[in-house]
Amino acid sequence: MDLDNDVPLKIAQVRAVSDQHGLVPSPSTAAIIVICLVLFATRVASSAYSQSQQVSVDNGSTKAKTVPIAGYWFPLLGHLPNMALDAAGFTKRLRSKYADGMYALNFGGTVHNVMYTPGLATALLNQKTSNADSEHVSNTLMKTIFGFPKAEQAKYDAALPEIMACYKHLLSEPELGNMVQKTASRICTHIADLVTFNASPVDQMLWERSSSSRPVASSSDDPPSAVEASLLPLIRDFIAHTANPAIMGSNFIQNNPGFFDDLWSLDRGFLFLAAGVPRWLPFLFPNATRAHIARRRMLSSLRTYHSAMEKYYNGDNPGQDWQDLDDVGALVKARMEVYRKYEWSLDARAATEQALLWATNANSNSLVFWIICRIYSDQDLLAMIREEIKPYATAVQPKQEFPVAEPPRLENFDVEALCSKCPLLKSCYIECLRLDTASWSLKIVKQDFVLQSRDKESIKSDTSGWLLRKGEYAHAAHDLHNTDPNYFPNPMTFKPDRHIKREGKQEATADMGSIRPYGGGSSMCKGRAFALKEVLMFVAAIVAVWDIDPVGGGKWEMPQHRKATGVYGTDDNIKVWVRRREMQAS
């Protein structure tokens, strides 16, 4: 028998029989089987770490728990597909599954510990910088998002403590009061022009143009009784053009009328820039491409601004377009001293100012939009807010002495009283921070340490802390706490008086409680004091002077949330009719 020739013949016969009876899978079927096996194996392997384990640290002197890692299906990617498809729903489901306050996710091979109870969040935010730090994250974002020159990293590190010290001008008097007073004065001047009833864009205010405003009349022979506009850009841009002169000065706003359109484009593409997505993939990531283009234009505008500021500080003529630099805010003036001391380039200054303008506009402006939506959607609440703010934000209608009536104006505008004596207004502000923001605080773990919750129950019971390892990331997921039914009954329902406290005969007050919208510790938002006053004064001014209804007078439909870096955005175009409130002439 010739074995050399017989074996191939037998193999060929077996293959023929297998093919005839479908016993051998096709290449595509085999590939599917392999993929399924890989996914299944990944799930099984990753699930081995889905339960917390007790471990000993510090040579056995301390007991701690490991953070359970949620199981995942995709090798290398980990939980990234889950976050891309439904980040909010996915993280909330894990909150229900891991009820002890913390779980871990795998993002491309890196471990991200997510904590959501107030005690754990407070412990992380107040952690020693030798254990966990956010500065590395900030440094990275300054380069990837805002374009800070890598070659000047050493100058940035040297100047950073003094740059941070400049934020006292946003936190303390008299600078904070001066900034609030300037903004309040501009609100009183411009609130009557939230909409102007002008049909031509040439005659409209900048914020009207961006909101596609157009007058509406009941008939062609009647004067317009309302203005139809897109609410989000109307509110957002009105605030930007009214508030930012107190920071950057009036010349910057006048010379760069399209700056804030670019700022919104950068904000929309923020996460793409952070991830390093290039601009040359517009067909895949159009928001990333728009963000790159917008950043370039903004940096150009800010370089021109700082070139004029440098001439101004040298005693030279800054140019015809920059004759009013005296009114630049105290914060930017203080930063200028630091820039000059450390010889920062115009590129470095422009990038740092771009970060400042993003931080002061991206969240507060959109938050006012959400508060306006929620107040105006409830006519009873609107009436109560108007009654509460009436002594401190008094709108009057001047007597008609000319054929065309004057618009209403704010006769009395007491910002401090709005913040301290209007608990319902402030409670609405806090409730919108709870429901309409999705902020997370991020730190990098610099060495192994045990994180111990600071809530009273954990301290009393001496519960073991959580072991966080060097190189991992730690997130305080504030939105998961804000929507936790264990802390807030009916958490997805907007309750305007949820945060009001009444004790005996004392006046009612509203406070944040366990909500931490501005983070905590050394990384707490430096503009939080101004943000509270800014939001409340804009809301009060709009509510006092204007009626806002859905187009056609139908029912208010709350816009859907779109994930953003802090305050939620929306893709819904909320069209409204804006009318002057009817009030008796004074």
C-alpha cells in the first residue's frame, strides 16, 4: 500500500463528505464563531473582577476593599462602546448594581474608578495631592483643547500658582462686587432689547441674529406683538454679550462679534479635542472639525487682543480699535502682570484666556436656559417667582409721551437680595443644577492609597476603605448622586421647592445640601461665587420683563438632554414667542 498517496486521498474524501453534509463552516461562519468565542471569553475573564475583595495593605496593618470592575464584552475597548451608546443609562444601571458607592470601568485598558456617594466624593475631592491630583489633567487639557504651546510648559508650571491666585478677583470683595455691579448695570441697560421687534438683521442685536429672530403680528396691518426666536441661542448669546465685558472689557466684545459662535462650536467638540481627534475627518466627526476651525479663529482674535494689551501696558498706543482697555476686568489685569513677569508668548496668553472664556460661558449661560424653560413651563411657578422677586427686580412701564411706547425697564435691581431673600428662585437654581448638569470631577491616582468615605455611617461603623492603585483614574460622578433615589425622592421630577428649608420662625432658606456642582477641594470651580449671582440676576431680569410662550401658544415641551462637559446641551430647537409683559405705566 502506498501510504504517501493514500493519505491525501482519504483527506480529500473526508472533505468531500463534510462539504456535502455542511459539516465544515464557511470562512464567514467561522469568523463569526471566533468573534463570539472571543467576546464570550472576554466577558468571562473580566467578570472575575466584578466582585469586591478584602485585601491587606501597609504590611497587613490596614484592611481595604478592591473596587469591583464591571464585566465587559469587548477586548481592548472595554466599556467605551457602552459609554458611546448610552453613557447616562449605562452608569445609572451600574449604580443600581454596585450599591456600595463605587465601581470601576475599563476605557481602552485604563481603569477608571467611579464613585457617587457624597462621602466618597468629598474624600476624593479633599485628598492630598500626593495621593491623587487633577493638575496633570488640567495641563493636558490646556494643550489638547485650548492650544497652549507645548514649548512653554516650563513657563506654565512656574507661573501656575500665581495664575491661580488671580482668581481671588472672582471670589472676594471688592473685585467680586465690582464685577457683579458692572454686569447688573449692563443687564438693566440691555434687558429691554432681549428682542427688539426689528425685522432686518442689520437692525437687530447680535443675540437676535444668532437666534433667527423675526417679528410676529396678528395681521399685516398690525404692529408686531411678539418675536419668534430659538430660545437657547437667544438666552445664551444675550448673556455672553452682556456679561463678558466685565471680564474682557468692552473693546474685545465689540471687535469680535462672532467670537461666541466659535466658542459654542469648540464646546460642542470639546470631547473630540480632548481625545485628540484630528480635523481632517469631517465626514466621521464633523463637530471635531468645526471645533478645530473655531479654536484657530478664537486664538487669532485673542492674540490680537493681547498684542493690544501689551502695547497698553507699555504705554504705547494700542490702536484705534482698542481705546477703552481701561475697563478690562480686574482678573485679566492681574493675569497680565503674571504673563509679563514670566514672559509668556502671545500664543500662551491667548490659549489661557480662551480657557477662561470657555469656563465662564459654557455652563452658566446654558443653565439660565434650563431654568427659564422650567419656570415658564409652569404658570403657577412663574407667578410665584414674579411675586417673590418683585421687591428686588422691579419692572416698570414708562408713561407714553411719544407715538411709540418706550419698552419696560428695571427700576430696582438688588442682586444681593435676589440671592439671599428669594428662596424659591434659589431653590429652582439648585434643582436645575441637580437635574440639568452632568459634571464629573476627575483625578489621577499618583500612588496606592485607601480612600475612606467621609459620611457619618462609614465613620461610625469603621467600614473598610477602597484601595485605589497608582496610574488609575478616580471620578466623582456628581450626576449619579444627584439622581439617586436614596437621596432624592422621585429624582427625575423637577420640584422647585425641594431645597427650601424652614426652621421655626426663621426666614426660609435654600442651600446646596449634598449637591456638588462646582466640585470641591483645591480644584473647586473658582468662579462659583460669581456664577450664582450671574445666573440669578439674568433669570430674574428676564422673568420680570418678558413673557415667553411656545410658538402657537401650545404646551411647553421640555427639551431633551444632550451630554456635554457640565450643564447639559440639547439638540432640540425650542421655538418661542417673546412678548413684553403687560404692566401699568408708572
